[in-house]
Amino acid sequence: MKTILLEVEDSVYKVILDFIKLLPENHCHLLEENEQLSQQEQRHIQHCLTQIQKGDYGEFDDWEVIKDRVCNESRKSW
């Protein structure tokens, strides 16, 4: 499994949380805010954040495809 750290506005938090809860339990595990990450998970998150800050998205699956798709969708809304 991979970990996603996501910060969202308060106004959409519950909607996103409700959507995630619809996913099959064997495909995702929701870490509640009070649930602590292991040291290994914390190190991995910090490593990913450091890579992102350097502009290195190489560890992320299909990043170029996703980035292109998001950019194209954003242009359509202009």
C-alpha cells in the first residue's frame, strides 16, 4: 500500500472522508487524526515531501501522465 497525506479545506473535509469510506476496506485503510503513524511511515512521508520540494516526482506512479491530465483539464476550464 501507499500512503496519501492530504490537507483539505474544512468545508470539504467531511465529503472527502465520506467518499474514502466508500472504498473497499481491503483497498485502503483510513488513518484517523489521532492514529499515530509508525516511524517508518513518517520517514517515508518526509522523504516524499523532500523529493517534491526538490521538484523530483520520480517515485510517484505515472506522475507525468497525471500532471499532463490535470494541466489539460485546468486549461479546459479557462
